[in-house]
Amino acid sequence: MAGHSHWAQIKRKKAAQDAKRGQLFTKLIREIIIAVRQGGSGDPDLNPRLRAAIQAARAANMPKENIERAIKKALGLEEGTNYEEATFEGYGPGGVAILIQAITDNRKRTVSELRHLFSKHGGSLAEPGAVSWIFEQKGLIVVPRKDEEKALEIAIDLGAEDTKEYESEIEIITDPSDFENIKKALEEAGIEILSAKVTMVPKSLVPVNDEGTASTLLKLMEALDDHDDVQQVFANFDIPENIMESLNR
């Protein structure tokens, strides 16, 4: 099971049980602020990144006024914190490559805290460029297995690059330029979309066949994902299903 998709599946299950809504809202608000500033517009129709950020916020049941307040802060209409985007790279247990996208108001603090998390869970923070070359940007759309036939037909007709089938889900991988068109076509066909975003996908995978290593690696991934400054974490691990089942017991 591929690392990028495997971690995405784990996170979706985790999010369904996660009571830390305040922490999630904090991350979503930061993404909205950066999206407005980077995209140069508070209008989602003119700013694709902002449109995606608002969709994610609504999916998390964030109140409309929170979204509007974040946009106003980004436009300078309300006082707010000065955030910047930052990318960090590292190695997890078993030599797994880990790429982190963060939004922070204090880069030095974030570096120190991430270094501590890596060290605590058998990994290490790396220099810029150490692992980023392993990942490439792709659109990733996840739909239920029950909609498989119709979804695959639409996606392939519109130029999807790859598809992956799991027990209850289908992943559709697209070029970033085709992502919006394919997502819109699936929605118009009445297909439920479990997740849809432009993300980073590993070009190669590292097998993790030891249960202890897999357990430590997943603890590191969860710790990084739970950090307030971290928006997204990507990794290139491949953990066999029998080990995942054993860890979930």
C-alpha cells in the first residue's frame, strides 16, 4: 500500500475520531490566510488555492464567520499574525523520506520543535533538498468503491494519470492542471468525493516490513501531523497490510 495514500487513509480515519477541532481550525485558518496572500485575492472564484482552502474548512464544519474573518485578516482588514510558508525535510525510521509543509510565525521555533519530534521517534531532520526530489505534485481524488465503474470511466476519459483500488476506496491521480476538471465532472455525475486535493506523491517507495519500525514510524507521522505549524506531511513508506492489521489490534 503506497505511502502517500496509506497515510492519507490513516489520517481520514483519525480525523473522524479526532476531537481536536480547535487545532484543525487553526491549521485551516492559516491555510486560508496564506492562500489569500499568495493568490493576491480574497475572491475564491479568482483564487483556486483559496477556493480549495474554503472547501476544506466547510468540510470540517468551520463556521462561516471564521472563514470570513480569516480572509479579512489576510487582506489586512483585521489585525493578525504574520505567517510564512516553510518546507522541511527529514528521514524517519527505516530510511523513509518525509516532506513537511508548514505555516509558521516563528521558523526557528518550528525547526527546533520538529527536530525534537524526529529525534524522539528515531528519525532526523535533513537539509533542504535532501528528500524533496523524491516527491512530485499531483492531484489526488478519493471516491467510494461503490462508485468505481462510473468514476473510473469519467476520470480516464478526462486524462487521469493513474488509479489505485483499495478495499473500500478508489484513488484517482491526476496532473495538477487536470485536477479541477476531473473533480468537477465527478461531482456533476453525483459521485461522492471522500477527499480531493493537490498533494505530493512519492516517485519511489521504501518497504517497511518490521512491525516495530512501522509502529515507530506511524507515531512519528502522527506527532508531526499533530504539530500546530504543520499543514501536511508526506512520506514514501510502504507498510504491508498484514503489519497494519497487527498494529491496529
